[in-house]
Amino acid sequence: MSYDCDVLVVGLGPVGATLCALLAREGVSAIAVEKDGEVYPLPRAAHFDHEIMRLFQKLGIAEEMQAASQVAPTYEFRNAAGQILMSYDLIAQGSPSGWSPSYMFHQPSLEIALRRLAAESPLIDQRLRRTLRSFEQDEDGVTATIDGPDGAETVRARWLVGCDGAKSPVREALGIGMSDYGFDEPWLVIDALVSDPSRLPTANLQICDPARPTTCLVMSQGRHRWEFMLLPGETPEDVLDDAVIRNLLKPWNCEDCVEIERKAVYRFHGRVAECWRERRVLLAGDAAHQTPPFAGQGMCSGLRDADNLAWKLAAVLKRGADPALLDSYQTEREPHVRDLIQVAIAMGRVVCIADPQAAAQRDSGMLALRAAGAGPPSPAPSRLGPGMSLEGGGEYFPQPWSGELRMDDVLGEGPWLITRDGLSNEMLAPFAADLNRWLDSRQADAVLIRPDRYVFGIGAPEALEEAWAQHIS
């Protein structure tokens, strides 16, 4: 049976669009189906981190995303009296990628850039205003029925990836269940255009007030976001009323300098799909996992999925790798996703205490730790679970900079084999000191780095090359 594409991508949000852009760079063809005709014009996701900016660098849109974002300010947890319980100085932390640790951004700007990348490639066919009706798998591929403006159409692909959100029809069709962390909190989210930003806080805030837990975020492009936890007995209809919103914003003294751009009620969940691959169908992004927003890692986790999955699909489709390679997608990504969900839930449970006595105990304990000089807990560095790496592999590989010269731009697409003997060559010489220090810290003569910038393994160069060839052939 002939194929219409290598990969059918269902959903063209940030995860699906990123996957398409990455597949095109690997020479893999894709058809992307999306129910909406245009990019959703209002803010949704608000934050991405340095790893994601490095991914945008690979895609050639880092500078464009800098213009559509701003470096995230200090992130503070305060009690009802305004005392700082915990503070993250994000800028001072630095990052292994060389980019700022965190950014606040405007999601429509990102989606427009990603869809433009897809449109520029002859390998990507974006089919908008279409929905997946059904699909069937066989030994060699997937046959899907797509409903569109002109009726139903059939698409034959070798693989299908569901990037179709938390309510994923692809996941539902496969009958895949979700493990649930039992965190389920409804929040009102308000996005506003701000004419006088000087009237509002310059830090990102979690207000741990038992009377009304609240989030206040400095967004990009003259925007601000507030999130208010719904109290017992309140309904979404109650809090979406304009008069209620005005009353919620009144303590911020900004009534005459904000224009409400968007208001919505969300339920903040922590959930992970039990299976991310069912034969020739895979799940990515919110279809595979959902995290509360307190650590700002929801979209980031989905884009890491796309980066992990794209080069593996290309290895199977273009280089003859065993499809079993794709089983490593979940085993590598799920442990990191779960770590981040647990961090976000822990933060959320600090914020969401609504009992005044319990909140007072929380405040007392956190203030004592802060007075003793204890810093806030930090998420563990990115590290893959077991899968497509050797012993000593699986960690995120740093990107040295030499002035404005960035190593990834010099080396181009991965994989890369970096050896001590090769550090004197013209390409690596500007970064030799940083790379030598990294090799020294691992007592290694060479490192092989995967296309997604994670370490495949360390050791002797010839052994690394041989092991890599065995894994992808």
C-alpha cells in the first residue's frame, strides 16, 4: 500500500508544530491535521526554559523568540502579609545551555513562527480545519480517516503521533488510561494588556494567602497574568463574571491601566498516560502527561518529547533502525516528566493551603528556613531514564559560548563525537577550555552526543562510534 507521508501528526499546537519542524530537518515527511483554521490568538502557555530556547536555536528561531519573550524575573512565594517565604533568583542561576534560565513568552508568536517553519518545508503538509475521525493500524502503518471542509479523506502514514492535548482523541481511541497524582484544583486565569507596567510587581509572585491563593506573573509584550484559586462553593460561571474579576483585581491598584484580554477557568492536574506507544501510534505533550503550572514546565515537557521523538523516528524511517528504538521514548522521558510533575505539585500544595492555621504553620516553618539561609528546592537537572544511552550517558550536555559564538551553531546537527584530540581543531578550539573541563570531570577521553543534546555515552572514541552504529541500525 502506498503512503501519503511518513508521519501523521494530529494536533498542530506547539508540540505538534515543533515535531513537524524537527522531522522536516531530518528529511521526514509529515501531514499535520489541526481542527482550528488559525493560530489561537490569545495567550495560554506562559513560560519556557533555557533548554527550550536551545531547541529554538536549533530550529533557527531563537532570536525571533527573544523578541517575543522576556527573561523571567525573580520568582517569589509570599504569604498574606507580603513576607517572602521562598525566592528563586532565576537570572543568577545561569544555565548549561548558555541561554537565560527562564523566559516569559507570548504563545501565539511561537505558534506562528513554528507553523511558518512547517510551511517553508515541502516535506510538511499542514491541513487545517480537519479532525481525526478514526484510524486503524496494521503491521506496516496507520490508515486514518480525516474529516474536513470538503468531507472525509483517507491518509496513509507509516507512523501517527497524537499531539492532540489533554483530552486526546488519539489516546482515547487507543483506550490508554492515565495515572493520576490526585492534584485537582480549579483556578481562574486572567490575561491582561497593561498600559502602565510600573504600577505592577516586577517579580513573578505566588501569593500564599489562605483566603485566596493567587499567582501574579509578568508576561511579555506588555501583558500580565493573574491566577486565582476558586474557593469551595464557587463555580466557573461565578468567577468569570466581569464584576467578580474587577473585585479580584482591585487590591492590585491597576483597574485603570489593564484591559482584560482573556479569562478562563482551568483545572490544574498531575497525570501521566500509562502507555506512550501502541504499535505505530505514539503520544506526545499533554496527550501523554499533564502538569500543574507552578514550575512552568507543561509546554517545556511537550517540546522535549518532540525533540526526543523526532530523531528516533528519522532513525527508523531513514537509517533502518529497529522500530524497538521508539520504546526508549517513554522510558527516557517519563521519569523526567514525573519528577517535574512532583515538583510542580509540591509547589502547588505550598500555595493552595486554604486553612488559616495550616497556612500559619507553613509560614512559620518557611520563614525559619529562610532566616537560617536555606535556599529554595530546585528541580533535578534534566536526565533521561534508561533507554538509548550507555552507562555514563543520559545527562544533558552543555553548550559553551565563546563571546556570541555558540557551539551548536558551529557543529550543526548531531550526533557529535567530541574527543580530547579534536579540541584543537578550528571548529572546537573556541570552546576547548569548557569541553576539557567537562571531559575532566567525567574522566573521559571522548563523548558522543545525541541529536537532542543528551549524552549517549563517554569512553573511547572508537567504542562510542561502534555502539552508536549498533543502536541505530
